[in-house]
Amino acid sequence: MPARIRLQRRGKKGQPFYHIVVADGRAPRDGRFIEKIGTYNPLTNPATIVLDFDRAYHWISCGAQPSDTARSLLKREGIYMKKHLMGGVQKGAFDETEAQKRFDAWKQEKQQKIKDYQLELLNTTKKEAKKRFDNENKIRQEKEAVINEKRLAELEKTRKIKEEAEAKEAAEQAQAQIEEVAEATQEVEAEAKTTEEVQATAVEETTAENTTSENPTAETKEENAE
């Protein structure tokens, strides 16, 4: 069987990485190979291909049959474009200088397309990052607004409780002052009443003494008679 150009899987689980190898068609997929001509990393965007162009072209020229995936990778790197141009040279359509010139032009256009794609991808990534940042910033502001609203509500509630407590304390103090004034008034009234009673008693006693001195009793008259 002819040699085949195919991929051998390497890398960890969920992180594939491939070697581009030339192997006997009867060998198992990840078994022994004749020559390694490159690597393929599908995890990057765009995918990264490192290829020994001359060796890959040599094996294709020798009739090696690539797998479907390997064929697409070789086309991306221009192996089949080079083969097509060299076929034109062999047919006499143009010389090798013209073939190389056309291949360089194709390669340059291919590289420019890759650069444009990478630039577009970078701009898209930046736009998505900015959009994601704006969304996160909006969500953060909304959360802060809710938190501030709750905080203001708590402060207002605390202020009302404090005002009610102060009003209650002021009312209790006013009531205490009223009670103190009432007690003082009662004490003054009691003292005034006591003073009036004492004065009234003194007046009565004085009046009685005066009456006795003006009107002597019978006993006093008898004593005077004797």
C-alpha cells in the first residue's frame, strides 16, 4: 500500500494536539510512522499549522495519499497549489520563475487574508469584551442602586426610631417636670395650709385669753369675795 499522510493525536484529554506524519497505510493510526513533517493545533484561532513544506511536497509528489483532514491542511499551506504550478511548468505553460512568482503572490494573498481575519477577530473580541464590560458595569450599578436604596431606607428607619425615642424622652422629661411642679405646688399649699391653721389656732388662743381676762370666771369672783 502507498504511504499515507495523516494525523497522530497527542495532548491531554480535551486538549488535542496532532502530529502530521507519513506512515505506512497498514500501520495503526497512532502507531509507527516513517517521518514527521509537521504539527497541527486546532485549539488556536485560527488553527496553528507548522509544516515542513519541502518534505510535504516531496511526499505528495511521490504519490503519498493524505487523509481528508491532512489534505485540507496541505491545501491551506499551498502544497497542492505548488503541485499545480509545477504541473504547468512540466507542460511548458510557464517556467519555474513564473511558477514561483505566482506561488509567492498566492502565499502573500493567503497570509493577508489570515492577517485580516486575525484583525477582524481581534476587533470582534474587543467589542465583545467592551460589551461584556458595559453589561457587567450596568449590572454592578443596578446592584449598587438597590443596595444604596436599602441603605437609605435603613437610615431613614433608624432616624425615625431615634426621633421617636427622643420625642418620647422629651415627653417623659416634660411629664416629670410637670409632676415635680405639681408636687412642689402641693407642698407649698400644704405648708400654706399648715401656716394658716397655726395662725388660726394662735388667733383663737389669743382671743380666748383676751376673753378670759375681760370676763373672769365665777371661781375668780369667789376668790375675790373671800
